[in-house]
Amino acid sequence: MTNLDPLSRVTACQRALISRGYSGLGTGIGWSCILLDLVDDLLGIDPRIRLTHVRQKYGELRVVLEPADNPSAQSPAALEAVARAQARSLVTCERCGRTPATIDWSREWVETRCRWHHAYDESQRG
Ligand SMILES: [Zn+2]
């Protein structure tokens, strides 16, 4: 999917997530490919592992792996997959999926944005 523009790419990832049973996730569409890769990594570790409580906090992806009583959900491989996804979220625009992106601490809602979305928000500021 690397030949597509950023929004087409993240839209394709979002569709793939829905086909894997994930919809209405609590982050912007820009992180869809990160979440898709994470879901696929976890499927490879143990198909019973599910992502829950998917959200953004201070510009970083946060997830919970369930079931909590499944040792695979807390295995080093699963936790490393989550860490890789979190590292990607810190440099990927949550709105469009472009890289590089940076965390903007200057606003009330802390978010990881690319320079285009940062410029757009600045233009909307009163
Ligand atoms: Zn963006």
C-alpha cells in the first residue's frame, strides 16, 4: 500500500481493520495502519489476543491487550509489538498518517500532527 497517497493508505488500513473485527476505534484515522500492523502482529502471536481501550493520550497510542488472563497477551513478544506501535504513533499524524509528525504541547488537546495539520490548526486559531 506504499504507492497510495496518505489518506487513501490509511483508509485502506481502516477497511482492513474493520474486516478483522475492529471498528470505532478511539484514535484518529491516521493511525489505522499502525493499528492494523499491531493487530496482525498479535494475530501471529496468539489469535485470541484482542485490542481494547484503544485511545490517544498525550499524543501517544495507548491500548490494552485482552484477555488479561491469557499469558500470551502479556508476553514479551506482544508487549514488544505494542511498543513498536507506540513508537510509530509518536511520529505519525493521527489525522492523516503522514510522517514525520510531532507532538504539539501548545494546545489544550495534545495531539501528534504533521506540519500540514499543524499549519491548518494555526490558521483556524482565533
Ligand atoms: Zn496530518
